[in-house]
Amino acid sequence: MPLKSDANRWGSLAKLFHWTIVLLILAQGVIGLVMVELPKKPNIIPIYTFHKSLGLTILELAILRLTWRLFDRRPAEPPTMPRWQVLGARGGHALLYGLLFAVPLSGWWFDSASSLRPLYWWGLVRMPSLTGGADKALKELAQETHETLFWLLVLVAAGHAAMALVHHFYNRDDVLRRMLPGRAPVR
């Protein structure tokens, strides 16, 4: 399978970014929802640390994915796809990209405003504070923002997946098939 996308399908690197980010977001969502329900004891610190590092990894992958999009062509939309759907898909993708940045950045902002301990990415790279130290009011705003953006991401991603299924089962076009790993569109 070619590395770059062509007029009919996404290339292997675009697919790798897409599905890796999907899997990491699913894992991140489960971890985040479970960890906030755990009793606040020192033994959960590694779970929070893992969650933060995974979030920063998603941010880095989003940066790499968006950078790759600057050099990689986008497959053409199906000729039967109405213009309003094309515009809706482009808007949905822009919103997804924005949330791929906003959710991890808001988590980093929340961690910075909490200032409980230095933030290390996988225990290796010390991340700078985005707030310059603890700030209780900012912490509450950052936490609410992070949670709201997470749920917005869930909603938009669910809509994205639903539309891919509509294209596959109702429209019977190649929109979903061309993003599946190891699959080529049927022409």
C-alpha cells in the first residue's frame, strides 16, 4: 500500500495516524472516566501520570497528522456526494482536528493550573507550565473546559463514525472503505 494518499484512497501513513489516534482516544476516554471515580489516594498518581502522557502523545500525533496533511493529497469525494455533505464533512473534519488539539491542551492547562507536581511526558521530558504556577480559579475553569471539550469530542467523533457508516451501508460508496486498514476501494 502506498505511503501517500491518491485520488481514490488514503495512504498508509494517513491511515496509521487516523487509527492510532482513534485507539488512543478510546483508551484515553476510558482511563479518564475511570480515574476520576477512584478514591483520591497516592496509589492513583501513576494512572493520572499515564493519562497525562497519553494526552500529550495524542497532541503530538495530531501535530504530526496535520503536518502530514500539508504534503498529502486528500482523496476525491464520491461524485454522487451532494455539495452540502462535502461542506459538512470538511467542517466536521476541521472540528475534529481542532478538538484533537484543544482537548490535550486543555488537560495540560488544567495540570499547569493545579501545579501539584512537574508534568513529565512519559517521565522523560519536563513540560513547561502553561500558567506559571497554581491558580485555583483558573484550575476550575481549565477542568470544566477540559471535561466539556472531551464530551464535545465524543459527540463529534460519534457523528463522524455514524456518517462513515451511513456512507458504507446506505450510500454504498467508498468513503469508509478507503480509510480501512489494508483495504482499497472497490471500483
